[in-house]
Amino acid sequence: MNVVTRFAPSPTGHLHIGGARTAIFCWLMARHYKGQFHLRIEDTDLLRSRQEYTDSILASMKWLGLDWDGELTYQTQRMDLYRQYVNRLLESGQAYWCSCTAEEVDAMRQKAKELGLKPRYNGHCRDLHLGPGEGRCVRLKCPQEGKIVFDDMVKGRIAVDVSELDDMVLQRADGTPTYNMAVVVDDHEMGITHVIRGDDHVSNTPRQILIYRALGFQEPVFGHVPMILGSDGAKLSKRHGARAVIEYEKDGLLPHALVNYLVRLGWSHGDQEIFSLDELVELFDGTHLNPSAARFDVNKLQWLNAHYMRALPVAELARLVRPFAEEAGYGDLSDERLQGLCTLFRERAKTLVELAAAFAPMLVGTADLAYDEKAVTKNIRPETKERLQALATVLKTCEPFEAEHLNTVFNDFVKDNNLTFKDIAPALRTALVGFMGGSHLHDIMAFLGREETLARIERTLSL
Ligand code: GLU
């Protein structure tokens, strides 16, 4: 099957998760069928569009790994093209010039409402054969009866009576195209076969189909994905933990965790929750898109992120956490040290920010190590101090001071002294890390080295 999809954001803000999910669906569909995925910047709203938002959207697309084919398209660079097509419709008599002012159109709508009808333009200029002129827009001469029917990839069959629609504006009085006109021209010119977008556009689709028909263009397949709601079913907002993609990046989420999460929020393959990118490309064929709105669950997103942080090769995780470690001010860390830190702390961190924060106790000098008061009260007591002191004596001379051997030494110490792990492990952990976190004690000791390990035990004895 020939598949060409597109993502068409308006650069009036950063890429949000709703938009990102649409982009991912379009991208996956194109990659699944070995087709093409285009990116088009819908920047015709000159007042609200900004270059910085375009840059930010592109950066988020790249971060998510959504590469696009061919040149980026900007609608503002295609104004002549839209005008040509509007002229074509004027010449064939399928569009007409309209001189009605905004106030007049408002009055028509008001009147229709009062009569209990749909508020609509009443076709005043339809047969006046006006030419171009100051303040005149161009309207489509819509059919006056019949139904527009299309099979939506997500919502199934949708039928709209044309009496619901009016002669829509194609070109405004200032010569700019309306959204519906520009989108149809672009989707046709770019050879788009599948238009997947948010269902806030579903009411535009019958109008766009009328333009396709007037221009004699082949209609694409449409798919309207429902909105993402907050966990309480209300409109999604910051309050629900929903943010722009760029903010998730700053929070230390892995891009694939966000991709995996967003795909599942509106598409399913049985009960499977975890998908590699290759699997998604293999499985996502445009079916099984959920017609009901999904609820955003920040905990599930973090759960997935934690999963991917554990599953990544440690060298890759270290590469990803490096900017966060630099941001935290740890100075220069070799790849080896960073990987060591990742191994120690990755099990419990849910984001890269949390992971980097967990490194702190390993990187400060003993004198600056902060102790969690609760951990100290609970774990550092006279009898545990005695045990720590005895352990320190063993650690002073044991060779080599390496993880595997330290594991044996520690186990032997516990056994030889008729102890259980509980009798000493929490105390040692508090001494070494300052709180009840981190991974295996022998790994922590190996990372710190003998001198630092002994210094930390020593300091705890005087608490
Ligand atoms: N530019 C539109 C938006 O950001 C998308 C239009 C479309 O996909 O047709 O909502």
C-alpha cells in the first residue's frame, strides 16, 4: 500500500503531548508501510506564529526520533499556490466573490439562530457574479443538498448533511487562504494518502472534502484521534502532569519511554505495554486506534521510563545522564565513573534527573556527606557502631578492594560474627550513602575506594 502521511503543526506554541502523539502515529504509519512522512509548518497565522516555536517543534521531533522525508514545508512560502487554486475554482464557477462584511454575516447568523436554524452565511453573494474588490473574500459554492460520507480510520463511518455547512470562505479579504483551503491544497500537492490528526478537526473534514471534490482531487483517508484527557476525565492541563515535550526532556525522560507511552495512549496490541521502536513499526498499521479518549497517567509514564532506564545498556544510560550530571555541577566525570554511578543507582531512579541527583552522595567528600536524620536515628546505634568498627578493621587490609571480593568479605564477616544482614547492612548503607538508597553495598564500597569507605565509617562512629 502506498502511504504518505504528514504532521502539520501550527508554530504557536511548543510541541505538546497531544500533537506529539499525532506525529508519532503519522510517522509509524509511514514507516510501517515503507512510505513517506512529511512535516509541514502551518504558519499562516502571522500574529501567533513564531520562529522560536518552529525551532522548538523541530527539536522535539528530533528528540523523539521522528525523522521526516524531504524538505520541510512552510505554508507562508506557498501563498501563490493557494491563490492559483482559488482562481481555478473562481474560473470554473465553483467559487465566488463575496462582499458581505463581517457585521452582515454576523447578522445573518443571528437571524438564522432566531429562526431556530443553524447559524450560517445565507449565500447572499452566491449569484451576484461579483468580481474582486476591496474587502471581498472568496467563498466555495457548496452543493445545497446531499450528504458527505467518509470512513474515518478511528471513528468509523461519519455522515454529515451538507445543509449543516454553508458556503465557506476559501480566501480572506486580505488575500490569505483559510485553513481548510491551504490544507487541502497542501495535502493534495504533497501526495498525502492518510490524514491523521486530532479530532478537534473532525468538523473541518466534510468541508475539506467539498474542496477536494470541487478541485477534482482524490480524497485521502482521514483518521481523527480523540483528545488526551487528564486522569480525572477533565480537559488535560498542567495540573495533570501534562507538559510540552521539551519539558519532559528537561525532566529527564527517555524519548523512547515517551513514545511508547503515547502510542499506547490511543492504540493497542492486545495487553502489551512495552514495545521497542522496531516492534511499533512492525505492528502499527493504522488499525486498532481507540475511538474513545484516553486518560493521561503520569505514574504509568514514569513506570515506563524507569523500565527503560533499567533496560538500557549502561554505557548508553551514562551518555544520556551526562548532561544532567553536568547540570548538577559534579564537574568532569570519566565515562567509567559515570557508568559506575549509573550501575549503582539506576534501579531506583524514575528519571534521569533523579538518577543524577542520586549520584551526589558518591561525589562529595566525606566531610560534606549529608545524613538523613531518620536513617541515622534508626540505624546508627551503639551496637551497630561496634559492628561497623569491627568491619572497618577487616576492610583496612582486605585485598583486592574490588566489588566481588568485597562481597565475599562482607558475607564472611556477617557469618563469622553470627550476625544477619539486618544487623549491619542498614548501618553500613547509612554510613556510606547517608540514606537508605543505592545499590549493592560491595559495589558502593568499590566505587568509593578503601580510603573513602573507611573515612565514611569513621565519621559515622562519631555521630
Ligand atoms: N495545523 C493544524 C493544527 O495544528 C493541523 C491541521 C491538520 O492536521 O490538518 O491543529
